[in-house]
Amino acid sequence: MSVRDWQLVGAPNARDLGGLPTTDGRRVRVGRLIRTPALGRLTEADLTVLGRLAPACVVDLRDDSETALAPPNRLVGDPRLVRLPVLDPAHPGFTYLSAVLHGHDLTGYDELARRGAAAAMAEVYRWFVSGAVAREGFAHAVRLAADPAHLPLLFHCSAGKDRTGWLAVVLLTALGVDEATVRADYLRHNDLTVESRATMSAAMLRRRPELDPETAQAVLEVRPEYLDAGYDEVRRMFGSFDAYLVDGLGVTAEVRVALRAHLLE
């Protein structure tokens, strides 16, 4: 199964990170790292594809409040299921964005609404780097990826764009993929979800007609400035991405050697 010959109808932004080049002339192995949104809307045909991908481990970055509102993941085979919740329910960015997404009462969010949803998204990306819970979850996921017993590794959150996107940034950077290539994969979400985002945006505006369409788009898209916020926080806290991997996530030299041994051609 090559890098581009499959798709999941119920998870349109799902993709294999295989084939992406590293700075030393190697490539990420096909069929080892698979990023997706939540798997509750997979079709029967999708399950056939997932069966061929045969993930040994499925990492779910959602917390209980999210899984309770979503259809159960549809899986095939007997993968190890690992819950690594990367969410701070007290973080105002998370609570505001969740309220926007689900049409809940926005009373009390005047300051965040004034600054805009895009600014709230950027704050969440900074928390991916600074938050202890986030660092713990991402660090655990990296260790799983370094263990061949957990490969192929499939990882997802709800939409498969933000937490999933940042974990992909971490893994690809640790493997030696350059920032431009990492950024291009991150931004592919927008091209892969044009129809689904239009449907979701329309539903959000029906629930809350006064909602600014830009607010809906800011929540549903990925944007370069979101990723930049994460990178900026890395530099502020650790000085470099390598230092973030080591000091923030505990990616030792041994873990990095294992990642490269099992995930690169």
C-alpha cells in the first residue's frame, strides 16, 4: 500500500506520514505513522481500508468529555488502545473554542470573543508546549512510536488537526524532517476537508445565526499562525526544538535512535 493510494470517507484528513523526506536523504517509512480524526464515522468501506493498514496501537488524544459526545471509534483487528488526554478543561481557550464549536452559551467570553477565535487557537498551541498535561501526553506518544511493538501507530484527537497536528510536528521533527515539509503536511488539512468544513460551518451558523463566519472558519481550519504560536513557545521556553524534545518531552538519544531505526527507510 503506497503513501497516497488510500483514503477514509469518514475521516477525510486521514493520511500516512510515510514518504516524507528527512534532511539526511532518508524517508519516513510508509504504513508506520498514520494520523486521523476520531474514527467514529468510518464507513464499512473505510473499515476494510483500516484493516489493511492494520494499526497495532491507536492513540486517542481526547478526554472523557469529548468521547462522551462522539460516536464510539470504529476499529478492526485488536490494536492496543491508549488514551492520552491532551486537554485542560480549565484553559479559557479550550472552553471558549468548545462553546463556539458546539453552539453553547458564550456569556463570559467577551474578552476572548473580542480578541477572536484565531487568537484563542494560537493560545491553545502555546499550551501544547507549555502545559504539563500536554507535554506528558505527547511524550508518552513519542515513546510508543519508538517501540516496534506499537507499529503501525495510528493517532488521533477529535478533528485530527490540532493535537494530532502538533504530535505529527513532534514526531516528524524528531525524525529529521525539515520545517517546511512538516508545515506543508500540517496545512494539508485544509485541502482535504473543504467539503466537511463547509458542512460544519453551515451547521454552526444555523445553531447560532449571529456567529461571525470568520469565527467558524478559524475554529475549523488550520493556519500558519497557529503552528507559529507553537514554534514561538518552543523557542521562548526551550530555545530550540531539539531542546524541547529533550528537556520538554524527555526524548533521549536512545529514543531518537529507536525512532529513526523503526520509522525511517
